[in-house]
Amino acid sequence: MTNRTPPIQRDVESVRSVSQFVAALRKLADSLEQGKPHALQVSGERILVPASASLSIEHERSETEEELEFQMKWPVAASDIGSSEEAA
């Protein structure tokens, strides 16, 4: 068993073109539908979304803007599951 250091907290936003955003969503949707983990790159860091991630859609509204988030959450340890597999 290896000692893991706690992950560094992070809150980043990666702006994408329409075609990049759509391609990322398609790959993610395919992986989730197949019950497979999915790896993607966000602001220079490889993120592994496990197939067991909790999925939700969040909507926020203020006087000046609206926000819609497709959200995936999982315990930090769960991202180790399947990390040896290279998910598309």
C-alpha cells in the first residue's frame, strides 16, 4: 500500500469551443453508457471519472445570468478505480 498525499484543492473552468465541448460530452456519454470510467484533460490535469460517479444537473439563476451545470461527483478514492485502464 502506498501513502497518498491529499489532493490539492482546485476550482478551475476550462472554456471550450462548441465542437470541443460537444466532442467531450459525446465521449463522456459513451463511456457512462458502457459503464466504463472516462479520462479527460481539464486545464492541464488528467481527470478520471469513474463509472460509479453520481450524476446531476444543476441550474442557477440570478438577476444577470443563468448557469447550467452537468455535474459528476465521486469520492476521491473512487478515481483510483480503473486508473490503470486508459479510458477514452
